Amino acid sequence: MTSTDTSQLKNDLTFSATLHDQKLTYVSTWGLFSPRGIDEGTELLAKYLEVAPDAVCLDLGCGYGPLGLTLAKLAPKGQVHLVDKDFVAVEYSAKNAKLNGLANAQCYLSNGFSHVDPSLKFDVIVSNIPAKIGGELLSIFLNDAFARLNPGGKLYVVTISGLKDYMKRNLTEVFGNYDKLKQSRTYTAALAVKK
């Protein structure tokens, strides 16, 4: 077995990207989802985000923060919570919030809503839902999101297109509505509103 020098691979990856006309710089690392650049699903969903300047938002499963930090830029008078069950993701989303001067972004560990202050209500919740989420966890996420949204609050999700019918069924069941925002060959962005 030959040994390979991996010291270069341990350095942070740095890149800039523009989502919803908001240019941000990111640091990332191997082991996080899409570490070298924004993934296609996140790019697709970001185009459709509508958020008031004073909105209270949540990025559920934030990774290193592209959706949540974009929301923080779009809602400068608001408050954005970025949560993930992966401590490395939370560490990097916090680094990226600081790097981009986004003081209205708070990043912390939470498995779904488990560590989100129960008194908080949100105007916007976003999530790039993993393909292998499983029915039980998806049910928990969607029902918790519905309970934690303000009336008129919006849940924006993106999934692989193979799950679009499954998501439509589940969002309609929980929210009573479903709006397919855009479908690419690979991903589908959707919206449900708490009426």
C-alpha cells in the first residue's frame, strides 16, 4: 500500500457564488455536501425564494450555509437560523456567516427542530431535502415545519426529481397545498404555504 500526501486535501476549500443576486464567499471542506461549489438543487431553489426584509427564517439541514446565508442577505432586518445535525456543517456555516458579515444569522446543531427554540415562529423555512431522508423523518420535518410557520408562512424545498410525486403527496397532506416552482432533469423545487 502506498502512502499519499493528503495535507493539501485538509485545507479549506474557498469559492464565491451568487444565489438570488446575492454574491457570497464560502469556505467548505471534504465531507460536507457539494464542498467545491453550490449544487444544482440549491441553485434552482434559491431563484424562487421570496422573503421580506424583516423575515424570520430557518434553513433546515443548512450544510455550510448557502440557502440560509442568502436568506440572511435578503432579510437584513430579519433573523435567520441555520441548523444541521452535522457539527462540521454548523461550524462551516458559522464561519461563512462571519466571513460575509451576516450578524443576523445564527448557526447551531439541531436534528430537525429538536434544538430550535420552541417559542420561535418562522415566516420562511427552506430545505434541500436529502434523497435518502426516509418517510418517518420527512413526516416529522414537514409536520414540525407546519407547526412552526406563521400563518402565511412558506416552506421552500428542493428534492431530486425522482421524489417529486412523493413530495407533492406529503406536502399536500400536511399543508393542503403544493406548488411546483421549477423542475429540471435532476431536481424539483416546490413551495407549500401555511394558510
